[in-house]
Amino acid sequence: MRPETPVIPEPTIGLSGAPLDVDLAIVGAGPAGLYGAYYAGFRGLSTAIIDALPEPGGQVAAMYPEKLLYDIAAHPAVAGRELIDNLVRQVAPFEPRYLLGQTATTLEADGPRWLLGTDRGVRISAGAVLVAAGLGKVTPRKLPCAVPYEGRGVGYHVPRLEEHRDRDVVIAGGGDSAVDWALALAPIARSVTLVHRRASFRAHEHSVRQLYRSPVRVLTEAQVVACHGVGRLGSVDVRTENGDTLSLPAHTLITALGFATNLGPLARWGMELEYRQIRVDATMRTSLPRVYAVGDGCTYAGRVPLISVGFGEAATAVNHAAVALHPGARLAPGHSSDSHPVPVPA
């Protein structure tokens, strides 16, 4: 059973009284943010987690909850939703304050502390800040011919695989998401066709090998050029490299063409940026004191954009934040197997 998402009442904190007071404010409730909240609790720090989405999980929960992830340590394969459920369950004993469905908009120095404000008027006073907001606001790149059918057969991700059972599905794209969704839908849908405008894929090599061994019809050097249907999508036209046009039945068209990203208000907080990412040092600290950044929204030499890397960055940032907040504290947290501060829920 999925753990119940903490329910946040209509915010009154900060509207007429004192701000919510915590040791660490975390901007972003994706995997790195949730793990950062767990590690903060392990170090005895109170937390508030702010996210624009209405539930924890970030892009994993919003865009590919049923997609299997194969590169998470100790999980041969784990669905995105299960990964998020486990992270929520892991942090639950430390009782983080979830401020969901609202965007962190302002960051101001308040003596030795930081004062964050959200678009719902909530204020959070924090000793340190952890930015785990990924690449910020994500906007899908769109096929012009598909826009009129958005929500009527055209989408940009697959929240629930079962909705496509016994349907004809066309996927446009050549990256990991396109290939992974094609493989996941192949046993469920009536037909799956993957259309990619180039001859080679940007996805993991192992996934591409699986793709060519699967029932998925693969059309490379081809593009979706037209969509048809009355009321909702019924078919698409695909133009091949030799100029031929194929008409394909399509109850669903998934356009996995990538996303445009925007840090939004975070870009105005005074942190040093590099190509729309937040530059950090070896402690994951930004150019602002006691403000750290982790996950795909940060950058440093040699960084690899993996969820597993984000977990390590979150642990590094929180341990350094703990020392910054309590100068007498040890940087090394000790072994959790020896002295976990609270019982772990079953």
C-alpha cells in the first residue's frame, strides 16, 4: 500500500505571524530532496520541504511513476513510484514539514539565518538551505501538429501503463524516456511504434538492444508530420527518409522530444550560475553561505547526472550543513547501523 502523503493544511504560518522555523529548508521533493530530508533527520536537523507539485516525488512521480529504474543501488529494478514511496517512508519518522503545491520564490538573508518565501505567502526561517529543485520548471518540447490533440490522445509522459492496454501507441523520440516507454508498453498495448528522426538513439545501449529484440516497430530517420481524428486522436502520418508517408493507427501519441528548463525565481537568488545550473564546491555549497545545491540543478567538474549521484550529493551537503549549523559537530555522521535515532517503519 502506498504511504499516505502528508496533508498540509491551508497555510497560516507566515501570513499573519512568525515564519515556520526549521534547521534546514529543502527546495524540491524529488529523490535527492527526500533523501536530504532523511539525512537531515538522521543528523538531528528539523526540515521543511517545498515543492510546486502537489505530491512528493518530483519529476519521477510526475512523469514516469511506472517506469522501471535499473541503476539504483540494491534495486535490480524499481518502479519510479515505488522508489518515491520508499523515500517518503524512510523520512517519515523524522516528521518533515511538507509545503506542497507552492513554489519557493524569494530568499533573503535574515541575520545568521535565511528567510524563504513562497507564492502562497508562506515564510520559512532556516539556518541552512538545500536546493534540490532539479533543472527547475520543465516544459515539454512539442510537435506542432500534435498540440490540438493534447489531452485527447497526445501526451508527454506515461503516468499509468494500464491506460494503454490494447491500444495503438506511437512514440516520437530517441532518448531514454522514449525507448523505456516503448519497452514498457510493448507487452500491454496492441501495437507500439517508435519514430525517431535520426538513425541512432541517445538511449542506453542495453535498452536499444532490447528495443530491437522487442515487438516494437522502429522507424528511424522518420518524423510524425500530421495528426488526425474527430474529437480525439485516431491516426498519425509519418514521413520516412525517402519521402514516403505512412499512415499509422494511433489511440495515443507520446511525444518524448525532450524538455526546456528554467530555474525561474531561483536564478535571482544570487547564487553563481553556469549554463543555467548552480555552481557548487566539493561540499555542495553554492556561492552563498549555508546554501547548498544537489541533483541535476547543480554543476561541478566531472558531475554525472544520475539519481544515485544525487543521493550522495544530498548526504554530502547535509553533513556539511550540520557542521555549519553546529560548529562543534563531527562531519562524519557515524554508522546508522550503530545508532539510528528513531525506529525505522516496516
